[in-house]
Amino acid sequence: MAAGVALTVCVACAPPEPEGLRRSDPSTGAEVRFDIFARPLPDIPLPNDIATRFDPASPTKRRINASMVASSTWETRIREQLDQLDGWGTFAPISVSFSKPLDVEVIYDRHRDDYDFRNDAVYVIDVTPDSPDFCQPMPLDMGEGNFPYTLERTAYYPNDIHDSSNTLVFEELEEDANGNGRLDPGEDLDMDGVLDHPNTRHPDGDPVNDLMTFYERETNTLILRPLMPLREETTYAVVLTRRLLDESGRPVRSPFDYINHTAQTQQLEPLPGCLGALGLRLDDVAFTWAFTTQSITRDFRAIRDGLYGLGSMGWLADSYPVKLDRLFKLHDDPGAPNPYIVPGDQFLDAAADLIAAVGGGADDPTVKAVIDSHRFIGFHAVGQFTSPQFFPRTDADGKPLPLSDQVWNVNPATGEAFHRGETVTFWLTVPRKELAQRPTPVVILGHGYTGNKLDPLMYGGFFARHGVATIGMEDVSHGIGLDDADVQIARALFQQKGLTALMDALLHDRAFDQNGDGISDSGADFWTAYTFHTRDVVRQSAVDYMTLIRLLKSFDGTRTWDWDVNGDGKKDKAGDFDGDGEVDIGGTGLISISGGSLGGIMSVVLGGTEPQIDVAVPVSGGAGLTDIGLRSIQGGVAEAVNLRMMGPLLLDLRNADTGAMELWEYLPDLNDVGRVNLGEIDVSSMKEGDTVVVINQRSGEWRCGRVQADALFRVAVSSDDPDPLTLEFYKGPLPPQAQTGCYVPDRATPYLTVDTLGRDAAFQGKTYAKGSPLVAFGDGFGLRRNSPETRRFMTIAQTILDPGDPANFAPFFENRLLEYGTGEKVQTRALVLNTVGDMNVPMSTGAAIARAAGFIPFTERDPRWNKTPNQVLIDTGSLEATERTRRYVNSSGDAVLMDVEHLALVTGGDDGFDAPRLDRPLRLFGPSKRVGGITGTLFPYVNPHGRHGFDPPSPEPGETFDLGSLIMNMVGHYVNTKGRELAVLPCEVDSSCEWIPQLPDSP
């Protein structure tokens, strides 16, 4: 009796069972997969706050809860760092997998209507009550074409079984040779343990035009791409409605008794009130889950406020005071009137031969135009300042840290941060006095990947013509990168003119030898598969520019510096480089930023975060950094990113001289391909269809590969440097197994084993003797291309990269507000330039910048084409950006790209190209409602096959159209007028506009 009463009381006092938003419907439709214990990764919809943990110190009160179990050191470190993120990605894909295949026609029918949400099957809705977008659905790309995956070059390193596949992500092979629906022995061509089918809309679909980027057949996974970056520190609900059907026509269903995990009911409480505006009821929801995005600007705000003595990191102002550390003496003659500047005509006298050597000869029209442009420059100067760095390079013993450990350590809440100072050198060019008021507007020229601060050599004169000074400086790790012989040649040219000191000053940079060959490696660690490091070198470079701008703004006309440049025995005004009593740049003067490629990327990041930037002109930049990595043909990107992701590759090649087969290891050598010859390998017993297994003896992991025709093979397994590896070869196909590709039966015996080096080898300064163990000479992730594991890796990578991704800063140009503790707000006027057919930084990613900024309409149709401008870019193949797909041909039948701007129309339309033109050019720029002036985007057509960026002006006699002159004059005038004036004019082509100064009579 007493026991019964006690039990009754216990039950009565027990907390009620958690409930969801509503009970799920009984159904036999495809069920959402939700296995938190799946390995190697949980099989749940992602991103998902179920996979986070509570942390009261986090601004979102969450941290991603990543498992620490991993087989390699590099993966363990990534998981540890992922575990510290305070939320999920803002521009990363969203995915959900199902127990059965979906009816993909539902997506085609409901998500191809200019982002009209009324009949969609899937939604992502802002459920944060204090968000500006509360209850608003987010536009999603569900395969519309905003994020193309098509490659320009399809083969990635030798013996690639997917060498003709059009993407790196989605499967194109049909492996079911006999059509029986089972994986039979010998059918697994890529040895992933799965019977592969093309990821196309129909089984016999075209691998380009019918490729599904929103659905992965192999895993029944639906993939959503936010068309616009989501807001930071904001909670969203992903809503799968009952309109989403499986192949049997049944609505998808929840894996739970309710339509949501009961742990998320409180997060999802606002959702029912948001559905009505979409014509939905809670009964229409099949399943929903919530995720919270991470901080994006919080670190930037704390650091920049700190540079000005405010907030938790206010100590930065004292630790790194506003100061020009050094103003270089640039003349060999100690009696020079002003040793700190070189007059423009004197510099040109010394540099003309260098410009000709760099540009292709003195007779080249571009070289001549560059040399002539230097006649507009008044003087040159070189200086240095110290910028705080928030990531370490070395450990406590001074040894270089692995890149996975060279990441920011900043706590904006407490103000605690690792920091060290680093010297940054800049090169300044200032226009002649008659061309510009003082202080002169200045444009910071961001350089390209592996470039340096020497961009003023090519572009300084063109900006000077428009009364604009230029500053070049290096991003993290970048520099001149010359070997000793090249340095001596350059010094000799300047020595003849008494300017060796100038050359020596310019050689100060931030590059260093990273692979032990004695040569500085410019930017070799910038774009890598070590995603946290890549995120932070982008952010660090932005902070370096912020520190430069703080220095420039300190040239206020009252402050003095440590130099007496005019020799009157007194310290001069800070910023008065020529000693005439006037501040030359900075202070109240305009500050802009421009640059190409990496310079375009940094122009967006800085232009979207620094309130003292008046104008930004990013050229050939990109947003969605993983989208760049998946398609880029830029030298160094494929090697440092994709080869690291796929490798280290063990493969064989036939020696063309001896005819012998040799075993090779392919892996990144910084941002180049490292090729290590491991010695001859006996292939006499190998036959096509045999199995090769690579085993990491430290971790126990293995992966399988198929011996191809001519005894060729290629395998890889996740490895740390220097894990011992073993190759084993077996007759015929081994039994398939997912992830590893196969398993080795207990009684199977290899007919060939390779676990030692067959010859002496060397890599990155280390030597390995013949007979020593076969090892991985560097880290590698060992991922298969065209596989779900590559897609998943890139999704996580984008989540990591988001705080450094231009996509998240472009919205501050036009649509969103970023304010600092100083009261300053970002109000940058921006012109985004991306050249047609660019595949170094794929043009789709450049358009992503402009779209995120609000410059490419995607919901309202333009009467010029009866479609949205965004759809025009998709339909014309402009975002795809490769003529390889032959969407257009010229009169000779050669594949070409379409010109969507037809800028040559300004002079009658003759640019000499036999190419298709858009009926009515895009011209997506105009008055800005938020920041005033003119903002927008333009897509110049450099040639019919595509081009990364454009050349400087190169006017030739008899030519009616010079694109370089048009663009430079447009941009120069736009910067000089603080973004108030922008037009495509005939006089910009031949530089005859009344506001364009003509060349001086003499240098």
C-alpha cells in the first residue's frame, strides 16, 4: 500500500513528457534520417542546433558540439576548433537526408518561379523575434543555377577515374553495367563501395544541363543553398512541408512522434505565427528543425574599436599606437634635397626598363601606356607601420607551428587575445600637384594571390591621372618573391639612377621561405585546405588594412611625425611627404580600396567592414570561398586546396625514357604540385580490375582502388606527415564496403606489397633513403572526388570560412547596417567588376558578391528581357563561365561566351570579337537609396573565351575600342568623385573627356 502511494506520488510529481509543435502524421513516406550516433559523422539534418551545446559565454549561448574522435591529427585539430564556433554557417549549404528517394520533380515544379514563396515545398524562415527579417522566408537556390559546379578543366592529376566528370562533387558514372540494380564484382569503377548512378534528373540525362545540384541520389539528400547570406547570430527554422514527396508520391515524414525534435520546441515557438503569411498552417508541416548562425562581425568590431581605444580590446590602442615606424630614405646620394621621396620623373627614368621587361617590351601598347601614365605621378614614398597579428607563427620554442594551429585566438567578450606585432611596408604614389587637391584622395590597391605591393607600378599612373594617390602593401605572407639573381638584376637597374635605396626599401615584405628551398614563398599559405587558417589570414589582412587606415586618418594637419623631410631642422606635419607644409594624403581626404582577384576579395571584406572606406571597386573577386575552390583554375588553388583534400595520392606512371613503371606520391608543395618518385614498381602481374589497398599503418585506416587499363592505379588515405603507408595488391575485385571501398577477407593474400622506398627521395628539404618506410610526405585528407564525402567536407569548410567570406560583408554596402563603438557606420559606395568567363575566380562567385550587395535583382522581372537580371546571367551561361559547354559558337563554329554588357557599343560596337551579344546590355548600376551616389555591378567582356581581370589601357592606332582605357577612366573618375559619378562614355575610351587631364608635354 505504502509502495503504491509512493509510486502514485512519484508519477504525479514527474515532469511532463516534452512535446513538439504537433504530432506527426502517420505515413509510410520517406523518413528524415536522424541518427546522432552514426559514424564517421552524425546522420542528421545540418546545420542543426541539436548538434550544439550550451555555453553561457557564447554570444549565441551555443557552441557546435563536434566529436573529438578522428584518425588524424589534422582532423582532430579541425574538430577541436569547430567545437569553439558559436553557431553555424551563414552562406553554407543546408542538407537533409531521407530513408527513400524523393520525387525531384516536386522541386522543379515548385522552386523555379523567381523565388515566389507561395507554393514552395521547402522553406528556411527567420524565427528570431528581434531580427529585421523575423518571419521572413529566405530565398534558396534549389538547382536554379546560381551556384554552378561545372569545371573548366576536368582532370585532377594522373590516373583520375573521374577525369572526364564535369564537377568535383556529384557523380556522373553509371556503374550498373548489366542493369540488375546490384553492385556486382568489377562494377565499382571508383571503388567507393557503392553502385553509382549519374546524379542527373533522368537516368540518361546530360551531365551538364541535367545535373542536379540540389539533390544527391546516392544518399537521398536534399541540398539547399541560401541565395543571400543569412544574418549572423540568428535562429532559422528549416521547414519541410507535406508538399515534399517521395518517389511513391507520399509526403515525407518526421523521424519522431512530433514534427520536430522536442528539444527544439521552444526555439521553434515563433514558427506557427510565421506560417500564415505564406499561406501555410502547422498541419502543412511534415518536419522542421532549427539552427543558429555564428558570429561574423563580432571579432572585427572588437578589434577595430580596440584600435581606437574603445571596448574590451581598448588596450590595442596603447600596445599598437598610431605611428609611422619608418619613412625610408630612397636616394643613394646623401645630399638629395628630400631623401624621403623620389620625384615621378626620376622614378620613371629608372623604372621604364623594368616596366618594359615586366610587360613584354617597350613597343607593346600596354607597356607604352603604363610608362606614359607615370608622367602624372608627382612623387613616390615608402614607409612602414606595425600591425597587430592575432595568430601565432611559432610555438614556445620558436619552431614553426602547423598551419592548422596558426589561427586567431580572440575573445571579444573579455578582450583577451593572442597578439604580436608585424611590420608592414607600403609604397605610395602621389599625383602631381596640379592634378589633385591636398589631401589627395587615395586608393589602396589590393594585390592578387601570390602578388605584392608593386601594383602601383602598373596602375599608379592611371589613378594619378584622375588625381588619386595609390598605396600598395602586402597581405599576410605575401611579398616580392624574387630569388637572389632577380634581385641583383633589379638593383642594377636602379643603381644606375642612384636609387638602389628605393629598390631595397621595396624589397621589404611579409613573405618567407615555407618549404626550405631558400626562396620566399609569396602567399603560399593563404588559400589552403586548412580552413581555419585560411579564414584567419583573410581576416588578419583586413585588420592590417584597418591599421593602415587608422594611420592615414591620423594625418590631420596638426600631428607631427619623427621626420624632417624638407631639411629645415623641424619635425614636419604627419603625412607631409614632400615637405611643402601640406598633408598629402589621409586626414580628411577620401580613402578607397580596389584590386583584382585576392585584391577584389579584400576590397569587399574591407569595404564592408571599415567605415572610413568611401569607395570600393572590387575586381574579379568572389564570394562563397568553397565555390571558388571547387572550380578555380588559378595556379596554386587547386594544389593547395583540392590536392590536399584528395591526397596524398599514390599512383604509378610509365617512365617515357626507360619504359619502366614508377611509383609516385603526389601532394601539395605549398601551392604547387609536389611529385616524389618512390622508385620502380613491378606491374607484370597486374591486370585491369585488380584491387589495390592503401593502409595507414598508424591509424589503421585503409582505402581501396581499382587497377585500370595499362596497370595504372591511384589511391589515397587520410594521413598525417609522416604516417607509414603500405600498398597491397590483390587479384580481381574484393568485396565492396562503404567508405573504405572494400574489405579484405581473412584468407586473402596480396600478390604484391610495397611498404618501403625503392629509391632515395626528397621533399621540402628532407631526404629519405632507399629502403626506408614508405610514408606520407605531408598531410592529406584522402577524400574521393565526386562523392558525398567531398560535398560534406565542403559544407563544413564553408561554415568555417564564413567569418572571412566576402559574401557576409557585401550586404553592408547596401542592405544591412554595421556600426562601431565609435558611432561610425559602414557607408561604402561600391562598384563590383567581374569579367565574363573568369574561371580563376569563377564569375559565379563574383556575381555572388554583387547579388549579396543587392546589385543583381532576382525577384522582379526586368521588362527589357521579361526575366530578372539574375536569371539573365544564368540563362546566358554567364555564371557557368566556361565555353567548354558550347552554349554559344561564333561564325566559325568555335565555342565562345556571350557578351552581356557590349561595352563596345559606346564607340559603335566594334571590338573585333565575333561573339554573341545580349540584346539589351545589363548595366546594373544606378543611384543608391541608402548611401547615395552610384553603386552597382558591371561584367566586362575581355575576350570570347573568358579572362581573369583586364589589362591596363593599351590604345593602339586605328583601334576604335580599348576596354582598358574605358574601365580605368570609369573607375578613376568614380573614385575621384567619391562614387558620385559613373557612366559609360565614348570619351573614356580615348581619354578625351574634359575631366581627364592630357599627358604633360614632358616627363
